[in-house]
Amino acid sequence: ANDEKMSKSLGNFFTIREVTKLYHPLALRYFLMSTHYRSPVNYSISQIEIASEAVFYIYQTLQDCKDALSPFQEASQKEGTEPKGRTARMTPAAQDCISKLHSDFLAKMSDDLHTPYILNAALQETLRFVNSSLNQVKKKQQKQQQLSMIQSLTELEKEVKEVLSTLGLMSSLTCSEVLQQLKDKALKRAEMAEDDILCLIEERALARKNKNFSRGDQIRSDLAAKGIALMDVGKETIWRPCVRLEQEQPCVVVEKEKEAPLAST
């Protein structure tokens, strides 16, 4: 990357207001904390989009966790009892995961606020474990095993949210609302409406049905170049924001101590 210093005279100066027109404030905050506060920040479109994708992944995982736990919580409320998952023990693997995230967070934040490690390693490792646990919940299990998984997910969700809250990455909005905001920003960057994407999804499905796989692949590639990823989930195709592969621009160096306060979420 070209570590060029940001300045108005060079024409590579961006304000927070300008950046947040196309990217969610949480994505900007994540991006800034992905570099140690003592180090200069290399700002580029690809890096802010990587941060945006990371935020989407975080909130999608939390939303998936909520969706998985809701049926059990609702059933317990109808029975007028506490959620049964709370009386079960967490799995040893979940206990280890939570313990590691907690200890890593305390150690790295005490080590001169080492936020890059928290975001890029410790938190990502925990989120991968959560997604793995979500896949297990969907499988048929014995009742006690299922209760243990529910309890594990409940505690994992709580720990992740505590870390995000401390870092200022936990929005006051619901996860679904944040996800929709992130998708709206992606649509704005792509200069598309959601109906346009849905029409292309239908066209791709028809092309694949007619064994015109080259056209189907072309639609997917064209959308990916605009920052829209198509995901085949069972018989359904959904879309989500992604990093635009052809949008790399020269990096500019931002001195953190001169930054304006981040926009609130």
C-alpha cells in the first residue's frame, strides 16, 4: 500500500461525515480500532469495507444466536418458568471459549489497549465457536445435550455483547436494525435498489434452471464487484454486503490523535 499522508493539499482528505455517508459508523469505529492507537492508520476503501464486512458478520452471528434461542425462551415463558437452559451446565468447550475471551480481553486491554488483537483474533475466534455451536443446536440431540448447548449459547452471547459494549461497538438498536442499515449502505455504494438485486436473483435462478451456468456465474460476479454477495442457503438465495474486489485505492495515513470524535450510533 502507498503510505501517503492525508492532507487537503493532496486531495486525499476525508471527513467522518463523508465516510459515514457510504459506510456505517460502527464500521468506521471498527476500522480505527483495528490499528493500535499509537500507530498511524492506513485508510483505504478496501480496508473500510473489510471492517464493514466484519461488523456485518458480528451482528449476523448475534442475530442468528437470538433466532436460535428465541423458541426455547418463548416456550419457557408460556410455561411460566425460567428458561430451562439456565439450569443446565455449559459445555466444557463453551466454558473454555468464554474463559479465554475474558482473559485475553483483560490482558490485551491492560497491555496498552491492544484493540487490534481483540478484534482480529480473540473476538473472531469466539464468533467462529458461536457459529459452530449454532450448527450443533440445529442437529437432533438428547435433551440434556440440547439444554447444555442452549445455556452455552446464552452465556457466549452475553460475553460477546459485553466485549462489544466495552469497545463501543454494541449499538442501542436491535441486531436486525443494524444489519438492515449495513445493507442499506451497501446498496447506496452499489447504486442499486434491493428490488434490482431480487430481480437479478430471479434471473440467476432461471438461468441455472435452464443450465445456463455461465450467465448465473456472471450475475454473481457482477454483483460481487459492486459489493453484493449472493449466498445460496438451501433452495433459497439471499444477499449480503461484501468487499468489492475491484475497489482498491491508494492508502492514506491518518494520525489518530488528530481525529474528530466518531459519530454516535
